[in-house]
Amino acid sequence: MSASTPSQPATSLTYRDAGVDIDAGDALVEAIKPLARKTMREGLLAGIGGFGALFEVPKRYKEPVLVSGTDGVGTKLKLAFEWKRHDTVGIDLVAMSVNDILVQGAEPLFFLDYFACGKLEVGTAARVVGGIAAGCEMAGCALIGGETAEMPGMYPDGEYDLAGFAVGAVEKSAIIDGSKVKAGDVVLGLASNGVHSNGFSLVRKILSVSGADLQQDCGGVTLADAIMAPTRIYVKPLLELMKSVDVHAMAHITGGGLVENIPRVVPDSLMAELQRSSWPVTPLFSFLQKAGGVEDAEMHRVFNCGIGMVVVVDAADADRAMAHLQAAGESVYKVGLIRERKAGEAPTVVV
């Protein structure tokens, strides 16, 4: 049997015929450039446009240690698609990584993003990247590059995925690793903006089973607005705090909530005892718990429950640290204490 000869197409095929629009990608790059320029800072040698971005560690560092982090936005994106809210998920993307490297004492230096979609819609992508640039400005880091991948057939129309990558620096002698934490230290909690970017599979399930009205009031904003509020970026206030207060540990409260994130920065011989009455229950978390019939223990291990960042300091420094953070615009609460951990006790308990 002879091999069949493929038929010649009537017209010459292009990449656009296959679903990839190079011109749209070029248009997006041009739209991004002015956004990236707003995030320029010391150390940036070459940014968007080349095969790789160049960044020089600022010379003020004597023994710089680089700290890196990567994350995404999770299924919060499903609501962004459904509700057509693309302007703030970029802030979420930046926040998840820069807050993570911050807890080790690192100053975020630069950020890169990865945007993947089935069909590139320049307007939507530009809104997302605009949020990324805004997040970088909040964190004081440079948006120096990224990747836009148009992959026909990989994603449904109107959907995309995001990943972010942050690199920061800290003096070797100033690394915060929890080794200074001791019994009697005070645990300070910095208020979150809401759910941030964790637990959204449960949020979406609660919305589905409850049939809630997204326009109902939720603490002065609509329920939809409260749910989509972007992750708070704590970088600038905490970097300033570290200049005047000896911070023993910090924990970014993400997936796992307070009960699973605080133990990551506290020695095994110690534990954090938190008083649930020490910070307010917000309307959003009240709604989620009631509408979903979610038990307290599940709330505490899925959501931040109103506390997005924890800072552990010596008891003698607690009031000064609180005053400093409040002056910087943060809502801060004394949420608990560090004490000796007894046999069989959990590393963090919420009383």
C-alpha cells in the first residue's frame, strides 16, 4: 500500500490560523512597558524587552542573601472570570510572593509574572498586568519581565492562569528565622483585607450552596467587592518596623490559616496561644461561616479569619511596634502570646 500524499491547503496557513496572534502579543508588550517603568528602582539595569532582565543587588548591602518566592492566585481567578474583575488579581499575585519573602526579613527587589491563556485578549491581559504593576509599586519592587503564553486549546475562552516570582535580599546577619522566639513574646496580628487568595474553593462552594445575593451589604461594600478585595501587601510598613524594633518572627497567613502558618516560624518547644476575642470578626468571615455552616476549627485552618500577617516581638517592644504599624496605616492587635509547649499540645491554639 502506498503512502497517501497530504492535500495542499487552499491558502497558506499562518500562526494566527492556528490560534496564536503574534501581533496581539506585541501589542500587549507595548501596553505593559509604561506600567513597568513606574516600578523602576535602584538596581535595575535592563528590564522588559530583552531575553533576560538584569538586576544589580544594591551596593548598600554588605553580605546580601537572596530570598525567592513563587505563587499564584488560585481559584479566586474563577470568580474573576465569572464576574469580569481583572484589575486586582495582579495585586494578589504580587502580594502572595512578596509577603512570603518578607517574613524572612527580605526586601523585595524585583518581580516577574507568567500569564497563560488560550486566546490572548489584549484588553483583559493589560488590566491584569496593570494590577501586577500596582502591586509592585506597593511593594517597592521592580516589574522587570515575564512571559505571556498564548496556547490554543489549553484554556477555555476568557480564562487564563497566573504565576508570579519575587526575588529579594536581606543582610545575612539580619535574616529572620524564628530562632529568637522565646516564651513570653507577644504575637501581633495585622488585619487582612478579607479572604486574600486562599480558601477560594470553599468560598465558591459556600456561594453555590447558599445562593447569596452578591450585591448584599457586607460591611459597607457589596459581598462581591468584599470577596474580591486584593491581598494586603505588608512590605513597606514591616521593612520600616524592622529598622527600629527587633522582630523575632513573622508569618504570612495563607493556606492553613493561623493554626498552620505560625508554627512554621516558632521553635518546636514553644507554641502560640491566640485569644480569638482579641481581634474583630469581620462581616465577610461572619457571612462565610454562617452561610456555609463552617465550624470554628475549619475556619481557622482554611482562612486568615481577619489576620493577614503575624509579627512576634519581645513583650517590652510590643506597644512600640503597634504604635509604629498603626502610624503606617495598619490595623494591629495583640492576638496572643508565645509559651512553653506541653507534651501533646498543638503548636498553635485559638482559645
